[in-house]
Amino acid sequence: MLRFLSAISAHTTNQMSIRPGQLSQKARQALKKELVSSDDGIILKIPKVELHVHIEGTLTPQLRWKLAQRHGVKPHFGNGNHEFKTLEDLERAYDDVISSAQLPLSGQSDHLTTFFQAYYSGFQFLRTKRDFSDLAMDYFSRAAAMNVRYCEPFFDPQGHTSRGVSWADMMDGFKEAQEKAANELNIQSSWIMCFLRDQSPESAMDHYKAALKYKDMIVGIGLDSNEHDRPPCLFEELFTLARRDGFKLTAHCDVGVKDTHCHIHQVAATIAGSGLDRIDHGLNAAEDAMLIDLIRHRGLAMTICPWAYLRRETYGSIAERLRVLVDAGVKVCIASDSPVYMDDSWIIHNMLLAKRMGGFTDSEMCKMVRHSVEMSWAKPAVKLAIMQDIEAIL
């Protein structure tokens, strides 16, 4: 039994809801510290690809603070009811973000900040080309330090254009950082444009048409945000058009949400004619043998972000399902999702956690990384170079 399990839940039900066996914030921090102290040589040095990271989910408290000062506004966070006089106060607020599944039975609370509140409250600080470039470059620098060689960051244009941000400022900022990272950090990237599923298909289509100007930067189309009663099939027309136009396709199937098995089936088999090209999350597929067979038969790959699930699922249930998928032959890429709002846990921490959870050997982790390269939408030359570098360290 791991030492961190002794700290499983110190919270009371009037603060937040924690399922039996679910890790408290204190336990998650203890786990993170333990994993980092293991000094796992393979995880640290192996070249990596990251295929599930929301660029807006990498807005650190330090950068939020800096952007607030740049624009002469207060560094609000979450629902806006809290003001922060120091960076340290803001950092503590980041530490306390919870999943909406952890809200008390009475619903919303002015004293708790959910993931979506934290995530979307950061958008207001992204206003200019410089802001978007700084955001992307900050992520690329962190990723490169963890030996990420290629990544496909998600971005949410609707959350920016709705505030009056121009496409040129957003995309030119991203491109500036992308080119600088390639030249100075040896990290290649392509962008995945996500549509907010809790907004209308019409809004998504309008944004899709506007984004065609930037097709040289955007490799794929995705679907994210609040999944409740918003099945991916609502965006059938958009995905069909995007496939015809040559984009790769993916969609989030969040863990433990209503109708998740149905959503996984739509993504794997029906949307855009025969299903999409990848599944983001989709961990619940491990509970259904027919879904596993479908995913394996189509050769679909999945992006899995284990640290993201710790706030809403038990450690043991995540571990069991991850092992089931890998043992079934499903290709999996371990990634970080929105690391700054998830215990500041980046790709390194998620890979260390996945290894611990699944009891994976070094050889199995290396195989998983190779699968990640294969399932990426990088150019063949980029894939080959990373594969060669992986082999060189083994």
C-alpha cells in the first residue's frame, strides 16, 4: 500500500464531495512528490509527443498575473468573486481547483472554484498577439524541458472571438511562438482547433469557415468543453465537412459523464461516416468489451490524461481501466490535458502516474511512447526523427 493512500480524504462533505477511495488534494500532492522523487530515468529522458493539451489550460498563475498587470486589470480567478493582492494568493487558488463532480450536493458554491470556472476565467487576459505568443511559448518551453519533441495543442477560438479578439492576433501569436519553438527548442507542433460543444453547431460552423485561412497551421478539428447533454453527433455536419477538407478529427469523451459510452460509440463508429480518427479521454470504453473491440478493429488511438481523472474517479478504478485498454492492444498516448488546473501536473507527472497505476515496465512505457508517435499527425520526417532518437537511448 502506497504511503500517499493514508491521506485519502481529509475533506468534509460540506466542503466538497469525495467518493470513497478518491484521493484528496493532500493525497494527490503527496503522490506527485513521491513520483517525482523516484527519479525514473526512462520517463525523464525518452523523447515524447503530447497529443492532448489545451493551450489555455497551460496559463500559469505567474503568466496570468503578468498579463493582468500588462492590461491594467485585476487578476481575477474562477467566478470573479475573489481578488488577489499577491501572486502567492493566486497560486494557492490554482491549487484549490476542483471538478464540478466534487461540488456539494447543494450545487454551486462561492467558496469553491471548479475546473471550467478556472479555465474560462483565464481567457479574459488573452487579448493581443503578444499575449497568445507568450502563452504558447511558455508551454513550448516547459514541454521542451521535459523532452517533448512534438505536440498538438488544442485551442478554443470561440472563447476568444466572442470577446472581440481577432483571428489575426490569435493565430499570428500562436504562429510566432510555434516557429520560435521549432528553431530554438527543437519542438515541432501542429494545432488542433476545438469547438465548444456547449455552444451551437452554427457557431462552430462559422468559426470553421473563418479558420480555413489558417489551414497551414491547423492539422485537426476537435470537440471539447462541457459534455452534459451535448453528444458529439450534434456536430455531424461540421465533422463531415472537415474530413472532406482534409482535416484529422477527434473529440472528447470525458470520463464518468452522462451517456459517455454512447458518445464513445459515436466517435468511434458513426460520425463523419465511419467515426473520427482519435478519441480524447474515453477511459470508460474499458468497461465495454464491444467498445474495446470496435476501437481496436478500427485501429483508433486514445489520448489518456490520468491526473485529470483523479478529482472525479478513484485511483484504483483509473488504474484498472488503463491497464485493460493497454492489455487489449489499444494505442494510448499519455498527456497532461490542462496541467495548471490539475495540480500543476504536466506530461512528466502523467507518465509517471500512468506507469505506477498500470504497473507498466520500462519496455511497456517505451512501447506506449512509440505508439504516441505513430498516432500523432506529425509529418513522416518528424515521426522518423523522433523514433530514431527513441531507439538511440534504449
